[in-house]
Amino acid sequence: MNWDETGPDTGELTDERLDDRLVDAGADGEDTAVEAALRPKDLHEFVGQEKVREQLDLVLKAARARGATADHVLLSGAPGLGKTTLSMIIAAEMGAPIRITSGPAIQHAGDLAAILSSLQEGEVLFLDEIHRMSRPAEEMLYMAMEDFRVDVIVGKGPGATAIPLELPPFTLVGATTRAGLLPPPLRDRFGFTGHMEFYAPTELERVIHRSAGLLDVAIDPAGAAEIAGRSRGTPRIANRLLRRVRDYAQVKAEGRIDRDIAAAALRVYEVDDKGLDRLDRAVLGALLKLFGGGPVGLSTLAVAVGEERETVEEVAEPFLVREGLLARTPRGRVATPAAWAHLGLVPPQHGVKGQQGLFGA
């Protein structure tokens, strides 16, 4: 089972109605508490991400053979795919301690200097959401990564003095959900870059079976397949759904999970067979029923479902677009034929646009 400790780069969305979304790839308090016991400890236990795993294995083995510190590593991809887990595995494979922090926590160059100056030789520094680090800290990181040195500024104004501080060799593992926001000078200083892909259902089934064994949950292959198919290609979501189905099975089915029990449990939690939840179906339902499938402006769509514009755009839309249920066009949001089929509705025959003439774009 592979997933990150921190949530997606949408921390500004604080709507309490979204806090209990089972299909949110961000980690909540319960996830963080459970994940420590379920994380794979080495690359052989890590499920999925075959290319990244194979390439990273070569990088680490070569570093160990040379007796050197591993190259800096950049991991990019959506939340919940295993970036934090891989950083811990890198430290374990290199026999080194790991220090964990995040970009938003480093707002001044002094914050970064304090962390870097306390690193041990060979230590792994995991910097999550690295794209959200402040610019002064980012510029200090350039020299630290390349020359293992930082200049600490003492004093202010004309009397300020730069004191060079030598650093022990270390490995920086940066994680980002938005690789495009990293400036090229920072991106180019990473010796290895790996992009984390969404998981296939068969890979998620392996994740679920492994987690079920660790949680002492009885589950058959059909039950695991049912959960995997609703997990949005994300191990963290798969494990969260597994825990909720486990609760249902303990109350309703003597603790054993099969396909029928998994489907019944996820109906209770309003997660359908494609992994859509209440918010996703509300967005699609409004687009189809109120606006004839679009095109319709984002603000109008958000008002129709009673959510903020940012919530619809950053929380619901990415998965709907990835599943081919919704398209973003210059004129507005448009439903695809697959969206009509998924909700069991018949598309209009003559291009009915609903109220687009009043509220579009």
C-alpha cells in the first residue's frame, strides 16, 4: 500500500462539507494514524509504479556500490500515489535517517538554513509540496543541492556579512503535485525525476489484499475488485474505502467482505461504481438536467450545486475530466456522452442548451 502523508495542494479549500469525502486523495487524521503500520518498507513490497520503482532501484544500488550519497530525487504526481512512502523507502534502502518537512513550512531562508545545518551525513531530507516553498529559501536550496554549502547572512543593510556554511552530503527528496510550478533551475538540480501514475485496478487489488492481511480483514478477490474499481486509481482512497467496508462487514456480514457486501457498503457511503461521490454526481446532474449538457460557465455551475467555484474546479472537475465525463471548452463545461450514460439520462436530440443564453460563460 502506497500513499502520502500530506494532502493535495488545495489546502485553501476549507469547506467543512468536504471534510468527510471518502474519495478525497488527501490524508486526514485517521489516515495518518493508520498509514504508519501499513506502509511498505522496501521497494520489493511497494506495489505498482513499475518504471519508477525499477529506475529508482538502479539509482540506489549504484549509490550503495560507490559508497556515496544517492542523487537528489524529485517525485511528482497526484496526492495519494506513494511519494511519501517512496521517500521513506529511499532512506531505508540507503540505511539513512529521514527528516520530513514541507514547502509551506519553509517561509524564510533561515528556516531552511536551520534544517540543512542540522542534517547528518547521508541523511534524507523529504520536502513535500516543494513548489510552495518561498523564493528566498528556494534560492538557498540551489547552492545546498549542488555544492553542499549555504551562505548565512549575518546582520542587515550595508554591514551584512555572508558566512559560508559547509553541509554534509545529503539526499533531497522533493515531492510535488504540480511539477510545472517548479522553476527550471531547481528542477534541473535533481539527479532523478520520477512521475507517479494512477494505478490500474489490478494493482489496487494487490494493495487491498495486502492491507486486508495487515488489518486482519477477510476479503475475497471479487470484494477486492469491487473496492478497487471505485478507488479512482489511488491507493490511499482504496485503503480508506477498505476500512469503511470493513466496518460495514463487521456489523452486517460477520466480518467477511465479498462483492455484494462491498457494493452494499459503498452504496451506504454514496460512492458509486465509477468512484463518484455526492459532489461529483451533483456537478454532473446539474450540468445535464439544468443546462442540457452545456456548455455552461463554471461560476453558474458552482451556484447550481451550492458550492464555491474553487471547490467545483479543483475538487470535482479533475476526476470527472480524467474519467471522460466532463470536458472543459472555451465556451464552458460540457458533458460527454459517457456522463449521460452514467446517470442513466437521454441526451437532448436538438442541441438544447438549457439556460446557457442567460447564464453562460
